[in-house]
Amino acid sequence: MRNGPLARRDMLKGSLAAGGLLGLQACASAPAARLASAAGSRLSKPRLVPMRITPDQLIDVKCCIRPLRAAGPNLATEMVGDTLVVHNYGHGGSGWSLSWGSAEIAVGKALSVLPSEIAVIGCGIVGLTAAVVAQRAGLKVTIYARDMLPRTRSFRASGSFTPDARVALLEPAGPNFPALWEQMTRLSWKTFRTYLGVTGNPVEFSDSYQVSDKPIERRTYPRDPAITDSYATKGLPLQSAEFAHLSSRIRDIVPQAVPLSPEENPFPTPYATRTSQMHFNFASYGHLLMSEFFERGGAFVMRDFHTPAEVATLKEKVVIHSSGYAARDLWKDRTIIPVRGQTGWLVPQPEANYGVRYNNVSLLSKSDGVVVMNNNPDLGDMLGVGNSMELPVRADIEAGLQIMAPLFAPQPPARPA
Amino acid sequence: MRIARATLGVAAMLACGAIAGAVFSAPAPAASAPATRSVTTASGVYSAAQAEEGSRLYAVRCAMCHGQMLEGTMETPALRGKFVANWARSPVGHLFDYVSKAMPQFAPGSLSPAENAAIVAFLLRENGMRAGNSPLSSDPEVLKTITFMPDGPAR
């Protein structure tokens, strides 16, 4: 048994945690952070380091457009002159998450005409991953792109495993899409697992809390009968119910949220759930993938394309097309719908290694910063749909930080036990 | 670039909606002829009914590992795309031999030669190679005269 101030503080917290319902009531009325629990008081109660979330800790605000394609990612093939083009674009908010499974399909189609070398257009996460998968299959690969990965839209994502985030609209995607999505998702999941524990933590899991002042219910997407129009009539989705929600297909491998008892909830809210979230650390993951590409003899050519016909001028006669949102203009694919999203980045806080979501604002601690997303107003999947304004708005992030502030407010003086 | 020009030509025709395989005139495989590129799996070397029978067999003997859509998994090879690259340019007899001796993995060699020929026919169909009038033989002497070559890009 330790003595001194530390031991006393532990004891006080232990008594608070053991207080159970009393502790809950106190927390419900006063937004007091309760983030560090007494070591050994309860095995189930995590010791969390509070995040520093004041606006002065912001080091970046980034905005990007997700390429939502109504029918889901385009994986079709077509001939442009004498060149076989294998499309691999339009992954919505799921490019990172589906990158390996999608590459497997695209590279498989490329391989089916027996090339020895191929080109990849685009060096976002989808293009780069396809390039590496093609190399692993023995092909010589040249990437043609405007920019390397760190300057693509992929690096302006939030970087969590979210394989069905605005990835398709259910009806336009058709009855075969869910199975295809599941195939891509499962292969990606298994491949990401091969990066767990690698130096620099390119891929890692962390605990992710959802906390609330109201009971937390599983989100559902009922169709609003008052909205009679849809993508079919307007060319844009008009309600969340139109989107493909497929995550229940992978419940067997992806950790699900479990409700926490008041004793288990490290936050000063009456309700909480916890799950484990896989995320990607852009810097180390991107570096690893680029390094593999070059180590395998990959070539990178910086160039832009303006028409599909230009693709046929490449010396490679099999081309994987992964230009992402840019395909809307390059390939005149008007079924790509812009979905705006933005992230704020707080200074990295590796000691606070968790994520938390409260009132539609989320924080997730990653190696290159704590990513902040303010998904308000609460429009579900409709947030940002049709919005191609790609400049960040810092005020929205600061407003999100303000919403989160009560979770980390200093503890009031502890009452005597 | 090692893509056979004919292959890309066919791919172009497929993309344009032309009749697949029209550029190939498939001579009947002669039992004694060595493997040549003139008889390939793109020339209509199996029958539609045989592939249908193969589809039925695949569903009960193969799909539990390779997937209903032949998609494979992280651990089990897909039977599209890369599969074509793996078997291309060699006699289709090699594939038939492998399927006959190694598959299904839980009971290798348990299918009859006719069943294995039907499964190979199904795999050819699923990889875009057209059906012909006669079923694929299970005679090794015939199978070694047919070169496994794709008929265009995978769907």
C-alpha cells in the first residue's frame, strides 16, 4: 500500500467509482471529467488521459470531397483504342477501407489479359494500393498521377475503417453490390491486419467511446414517406435511407459497440458505449506503401490527363484508372456525387490513445494528431452531399471542440469520502 | 507489352458489343497434334450444357472455399482474374490434372473425370471463354492440345 498524496487521490477516485449510482447522479448534474480511475479499483474501468482540445491545440484543418458514386465503385473494364482500361474509382467515404479488396478485383481483371506491365492512373490510396497489389502479382507498374499520396484527397480523409461510409446508393448499386462489397471489405480487413504491430503503427486499433446525455440507440435509417423524390428523379440522394448500409454483413469480424455501466464509463455522461475502431496512420502507412512500391521497381510519372483518349497514348496497354473524384471530369462520370467532409487536427497526443463521439462530434487520437470531425447539423448520410466546396471552415471545427469541452472539463474538488 | 494482339482485339470487340470470339476459327482438336496456339480455350472448346453441369458441381464441391462468385478469400485463390494469368499459355490439361488430383482439397481426387471436365468448362465460361458445340473431353491426349488462353478481360 502506497502512502502520500498519490495514494490518497487513488483512494478518492476508487470511492467515487465504487459509489456507482451516486457517482452517476453527480455526473449527470455536473459535467465533471472522471477520466482517470483508481488503479486496481475495478478491472473494467479504463484509465484515460484527458485530451487537450482547446482551439490553440489545432495544427491543421483539412477538407476533402468523397467521390460517392451512385452505383458504388466503378470496377468495369472498357477499351480505349488498343488499351484496356480497368476502372477502380468512386469509393465514397470508403476508399481507404476498401483499398485492398478493390485492388484485388481491379488487378485480377488486368491480369486476365496477361500483361507484363501496366499503368495506374492516380496515386491516392486506391491507385497506390492497386499498384502494389499488381507488383505483388509480378507486374511492372508505372503510376501516372498529378501528385503522390500525401497530396491527394486520400490524405485529407479521417482515416478510420469505415467500409460503408457513403459508398453507394442501395437501389442504383443493384442486388449484387452487397456481396461484392462484403468480398472487398473482408479482404481489406485481413490485409490491414498484416500491418498491425508494424513499427510506426501504420494500422492500429483503439477504444472508441460514444457518450451521450440520452440513451444510446442503434442508428436506423427508416425511409421518410414525405420525401417522394429520390436519386432516380433528382440525380441526388435526398435522404439517408437511400444509402447502402452494409456493416451488418461483417458483424462477425468487426467489434460492435457495447453499452457501458456507469462504473465503466470514464466520461461524465450518463450513457456510453465502447467499441474498438481500426484506423490508419497516414504518415507511416503512406510511407510504407510508397516504399514498397519503389522497392519493387515501381516508376512514378507526374502527369495530368484531360481526356480518356490520352490513356491510349501510354506505352502500357493495360491501365487501372483510379483518379477518384477527378474521374467525374476526366471520365465525364456524372454519377459521381461530391460529398464534402472536413477534419481538424489537434497536436498529437499519443498518451490519450482512444476515440470519443458526443453530440455528433468525434475525436480520434492518431499518430499524426487527434482528428476532430463535427458532423453537425445532424443530417446523417446527407451531410455534405452535393457540396463540392473544398475549402476548410475552421469555425466549424472550433464549434465542435466547444461541444466536446464538457467531457474534459477539470474535475470539481473531490468531496471527502 | 506481352498482350496477344488477338486478345486485345477480342476485348475491343466485346467492348463494342460485337460477337465474342468471331476472330477465332477453331479447328477441331486432333488427338495427335502438339499444343499450338491455333486451338485455345477461347475457341469454344466446351458445351454450354457441360458448363451448366459444372456450375451445379461447383456450387456443392467448390464454392464453400472459392466462394459463390469465384471470388476467393485472403486464404483461398479466386478463380477469376489472377487465376487466368496463372494458367494461361499452358495446356488446359494442366488445369484439368490439378483439379482432378488436388481438388476438392478436403477430398482430392474424389470427382470423376467427366465431373472434373465439367468444372473446368464452368471455369472457362466464368472467365469469359465462349462455349462451342462439343463438350470438353476428359482425355489427357486431347486436353494437352488445347492452350489455356483468355478471350478478353475478366468481367
